Amino acid sequence: MTKDNRAYLFIAPFVIVFLSFNIYPILLTFYYSVTNYSGMGGLENADFIGLDNYRRLIQDDFFFQAFFNTIRIWGLNFGVQIAIALGLALLFTDLRLKLKGLNWFRALFFLPNIITIASVALLFSILLDWNYGSLNQMLLSLNIIDRPINWLNNPTYAQSWAALIGAWMWFGNTFIILMAGISGIPKDFYEAAFIDGANWWQTFTKITLPQLKPILLYVFITSIIGGLQIFDLPMLLTDGRGAPRGSLNTMVLYLYNQGFSFANFGYSAAIAYGLFLITIVFSAITFKTMYRGQVKVKKGGKK
Amino acid sequence: MKDLRIARGVVYFFLVLLVIICFIPFYMMIVNATRSNSEILRGFSLMPSDALVANYETLTNYINIWLGFRNSLFIAISVTVLNAYFSALTAFALAVYQFKGKNGIFVVFIVLMMVPGQLGLIGLYDLSATFGILDTYWPLIIPAIAAPFTVFFFRQYLITSMPMSILESGRMDGAGEAYMFHRLVLPILSPAIATMGIFTFIGSWNNFLFPLVIIRSPRLYTLPIMIRQLQGSPVAQNLGAIYLGIAISVVPIMVAFIFLSKYIISSISAGAVKG
């Protein structure tokens, strides 16, 4: 290691921008959360109101609704996504099946992931339209339904669609990660199991799943952090305020609308910190439950 | 042996089915982009029609979608370049030099990588208003200079793949530190720069929330914001034009993906196994 004061010069742009565009806005947001700032007319017109915004937050039925909406959408999304991804990963790593075309399938399944969510959301908002949407037209012409279904006017349907679209966008990504994880499990584990006469289910639950645990943890954590922030999709799928009947009102959508549609900067800032706290709690719970009872976990699933 | 062949056939059948399900939305988008409004209202079809040009005219009479394209491209390229250059510079300093406060910076990094971006949204908005850079690209581009995750990734890469002796011999030959950074370190880092660059670019291209809050003038709209403008606009009366607008925002990304897919997929695998 060289000692050299020029190092400060090299990190200076990073540090300056980091402090002013990253740390400072985060602190500023916290400061707003203890004021009744509306977002207009400068901070000097706002009053310090202590923890009132946070008190309001824990009594706000809309926020709780937004929280449960977010969790429900994420939960269904994750369930579908991990089931498909794990199924695919097991098929493609199966030593007897020896499937071909992995690169092609991987690329095709991954593709929806890189498409702009705004475009995806608008596309589905018209594909799912009850009157002229292609889905209803297709189902009608195949005689699967005899009356158009108003997908985006029913809370359960709307949340399910948001979840399924999310799963559609993310299962390819999860599949690739799980493939990498399973390929990293030493082959002799399976050979030993085979010699001992273990069946498929035993091999899966006793070798694959435990060995895959660090990767599953990674998938779960990244998915829940992203899932708690879901915004573009529910916003553009319906009216941007959470229709039908508030079922697509997610936490970040609520944060956005409070701040930029209803001019409640202070309260919106409190929602941001509430969301941050929830993210930390969820990550901590995940770590705790996944690692409970385990003495030592190999890091990162490397061989 | 025969059982295995049947099993394989069944598996392939379901795989192809899954691919078809995955692509129906995109296929419907492209087909409907070529159909007129009345054709779409009448019913569904898997066959393209001939209204593509008419739809394009309807669309471009209302919004200048290529302007949105150019704006998004400009921001994404600026963000990717700044992110790569300054992250490399910072990672270089962290990997090569010993200086006061280095460990502190590192701890702050790790903590802040977990903070959701929305936490600073309100603050960034007001900061931009104070500086008078609201409704400009500055608040969208400048933060790219400070990207903890990229720095972290580059630093790990440098530590494992750059022999310090290269720098020593460079110094003996009288090369300056900045010269060595540009001529030695950047080329060594280039695979890592490409990996992170793809993800940075896609992230910026798809960014919705921040431009939505920061940008007001239609001439500065990015592509996702323009797509949002389509919703409930006069163009929405013509479904074919809406489908076309969405298709224009989607297809170029798909084409780019065809060329880069191998690269993207191997970086995702590598990232997960290291992570």
C-alpha cells in the first residue's frame, strides 16, 4: 500500500457528490418528516411538529392498506416466481434428463426483465381492458368465458395481475441465479446419495435445498427489498391512485401521491422513513429465520 | 431409456409452452401496433394488418417519441460514463493507497448500499429546487458519480486482478499516478466496467420515479415519462397508436438484448455466486 495524499484528490468527486446528493437528501428528508412542510413556499413557512407525522403514520388506515397490498402483491409474485424458477433449475440441472438449449431458454425467460416497467404496465393496462383488451377478446373467441371479465376493476384480480406480471418479469432472473447455485454444489454429494440409495425427494430436501440456502437467502432478500418498493407497475396499471378500491395503492405509490399529488411533503417524508424501517425489519427477520440453528454457513455458495 | 425419452419430450413441450406464454404479450403488442382502432375493437387477431403507417402518424402527431428516445439515451449514456469513470477512480484510490478515514468510508458504503433510493427522493427534489436545477437533467445525472455498489465491485476486481508491481514499475519509469490510472488501471478494469455498465445503462433507461418527479417540460421527457403521457391522452382513442408507442419503447431494447444476452446472463450468475 502506498501512502499518497493524491488519494484524497481521486476520491474527492465521489465524496462530494455522495455527501451532497445522497447523504444530504436523506437527512433533509428526515428533517421534513418532523415538519408540516407542504413542498411549496420554502422550508421557512413550515412548522416543526415533532413526531406528529409518525404518530399519524401508525394510525393511518391507508398506509396499513398500502403495506398489506404491497406484501400481498409481492408474496404472490415471489411464490409463483420461485416455484417456476426452482422447477426450471431442477430440470436443467437434472443429470439424467440432460436437456439441451439452456442458453436459449435462459435468454428467452430473462428477456421481460429488462423491458421498461412503465411500458409493460401500460401494455397490460390495455391488454387487460375489459372491453377492448386482447385477453378478454381471446378468451371470448375461445369460448373459455361467455362475458368479458373486468380484470382491473376487481381488487383481487388487479392485485393478482400485478403479482403475475411481476413474476413474469423476474422468474428468468431468479432461474439464472438458482442455476448458478445448483451448478456450484459438488457432484460427489449426489453420487454419494445415489450409492446410498436416496430417492429424488430425499436428494432434493437433504442436499440441494440445504446447499442452496445462501443463494435462496440472496434471492429472497433482493426480491423483498425490490418488492417493498414496487411503484411503476401499480401506478400505470390503473389510475395512478391505487384503483380499483385502493387495491393497487402500494407504499411507494402512497409516498409519491402524498408528496407530489397532495402536497404533504412532511408526511410523505415520514412514509419514506417508515418504509425504510420496514425494509430493515424484513431483512433482519429473513436473516434470523434462514440462519436459525445453523452453526456455520458457507459464504455465497461457492464450492 | 424409452421412459426417459418421453419425459424429455414432455419437459420440452412445457418449456416451449412457457416461452409462448412469456411472449404472447409482446406478440399481441406488435400485431396490434399494425392494426387500426376499429379492427382492434372488433376483436382479436394473431395476424398483422396494414395500419402501421396510419398509427405512426397518429402517434407522432401527438408526441415526439424519438425525442423521448434521444433524451433517455443521452441520460443513460451520461450516467453510465460518469458512473464507470468516477467509480473506477474511487476504487483505484481505495485499492492502491493507504489514507486516513479509508475504513470509515468503507463502512458507510456497506450500510448505504441497503438504503432504498426513495428515502432521499423528497430531499433530492427540494435540494434541486434550492439549486435551481429542477426540470433539468443534472439531478438525474450527477448522482451517478457516487455509486457505492459499483465502487465496491471495482475495488474487489482490482484487488484480485491487478498486480501492484505494475504500478511500482510504472512509477520507476516516471509515470504519474493519473497517467497510470488512465493507461494501466482502466484497461485492466474494462471487463468489470462492461459488466456494471450494462446494468447501469438498463437501470437508467428504465428509471421512472426520479424523472417523474424532477422533469416538467415535455421537451425534456424521457421515454418512460412519455409512455405515461400516452395513458389517458387523445392518442388513447386510437389503440393501435398506443400499442405502437409501447412497441417503439420496447423493441430496441429487445434487439440490444439479443446481442448482449450472453454477457448479461453470465454477469448475473457471477454476481449471485459472489454475493
